[in-house]
Amino acid sequence: MGRGRKAVGGIFAAAAAATARAAVARPPEPPPAPPGRPDRYGWRHAEIFHTIRGDGAPALLLHDLYTGASGLEMAPLGDQLAEEFTIYTADLPGFGRSGRPSMRYGPDLFFDAIVEFVRHVIERPTLLIGCGLSAAYATEAAVRLRNLVSGVVMLAPPEAEGPGLLEAPTWRPLVYQGLRSPLGAAYHWWHASPTWRKTSLRRLLAVEPADLETRAEQLSRSARQPGGRWALWSLWSGDLAWDPRPALARLGAPALVLWSSKAQTNPLAPEHYHAVRPDIAQQVVPGTARWPHIDAPELVATEIKCWWAAEGPAGAP
């Protein structure tokens, strides 16, 4: 019995490894880039792909972190803001068209990427707009950038279960090593399939879009780019978890939090943010799920513009 199980396990592992190798050898074309003039910043760990469009105060749009993520996620919101801001839409390291260093990722990698991008590419006080984990990273980067940040917008940021800090799970090293095995590689390619991406979108969007098939295919193509597994292994194992509230308490720039109306796992999350930053502006965007800027880009843009007119630098549009 023991030998039989080992043989079956060995055959399955070998088949999984062969499937993963075949997928790596034939990567698909990446999905379209976000609108704007494309450019690359030669950051020391990896090139950071980004596009630039619009005219006005600079705003850096940062996508959430998940399978197939890229700056394309932020394109609808950028469309709404480009008339009043110079929009920089970046692919974070390990995602989209940006470089993928073969290393274990941690939050510091993303803090540093955002800080260096603002300092060396934008070179002006910048409005940072992030979603999910990138909202947490943007807040920490804003504290480090000081006068080079004009404000921070957090879209559906991480939700704490209570006043205590969010903590990464203790089992993450074991999970990370498992994901680096042939079985983990096979899981990645299955998880990146158009079928699974479509299922995920149905669960995370408030209303199923008419172009669901296209969106799922784009996410799949992005996730299956060479080297795309490293960041996702770190994400799935919990290495990229980060609580933005300590940085929010130290942040000198104005901040806005926009919560989704249907995806909140903890209704008290706004109170926990208010506790560390009593002057923070917070709104719930009606009719939205995991990503309010995808479900309702016009409503989100309106909230940002109104807040910016009231709280942004003097002379802001």
C-alpha cells in the first residue's frame, strides 16, 4: 500500500512538473497595457513598467495584488481622473510587464519600489492611489517620501479584525516551500487558467460584466508570464500581508479611505482606521464589491476629486 501511494504520488508530481514546464516554455502574449505613453524605470531590482497620460498634479495608480494583476486594473479610474491629474499607472514588481526578480518577496520590496519611482521618475509631490495591499504599501511609502507625497487614497484597504495589528501567519515558511515544489507550480498554472479567473471575477465583482470572458483571459495571460509565480508564491503564503494603520498614524499628508459596500468582512474596519487617524476622510461606495474602482469608477473618481478639492494642496483642481 505504501509503495503504491508513493508511486502514484511520484507519477502525479512528474506530470505536474511537466505541465508547468510546458506552460513556461510557451507563455502567451501579455494583455494590453494601460492607456498612455509607455515607459520603463530601471529600478535596481527590476524594471518597472508604467504609462503616463493626462495633465495636472501627478497621481500614481497602484493595482491590488492577486493572480493576473497589472496596471490594467486601474485604467477605468485613470480614464476618469486624467483630465485633472497626470496619471502614472504602474505595474508593481512581479506583475504585468514589470520585471520579476527571482526572490522571495516581502512588503519592503514594494515600499522601496514606490519610493524610488516617485523620487526618480515623477520627482514632484504625488497623490498615491492604491487598492487592497497596494493601498497599505502606498501609505508606508508615503511616510518615507514625506514632502514628495501630496496625499494618499486607499481603496478597500486591508481590514483588521480588531484594534490589534494584522499579523502574517506563522505557517508561511512551510507554505512557501510547498508552493516552490512541482505541485505548487502546477497549482499556479491551474489557478491562472481563464476558467478559474472567470470564477474569481464573478465572486469579486458586484455585477458580472458583459466582457467577463475577455477580462478573465487578460488576467490569465498576465499571470502566465515568465517568472510570474515568485510574487504569487509570496502572496499566497502570507509573506505580503501588511497593516497600514501604524503608518497612517504617522502620515503627515491628507488621506482618504473608500470602502466597498458589499465586500467588507469587518463592518468595524472604518472605526479601527478612525482610531489611529481621527481626521481621516472615509466613505462607502454603494454598489461595489472587492474593487470599488472597477465596479464604480465614476463614483470613486468623483469622491477623489471632491476630497482633493477640499484637502489637496492650494490650487488643486
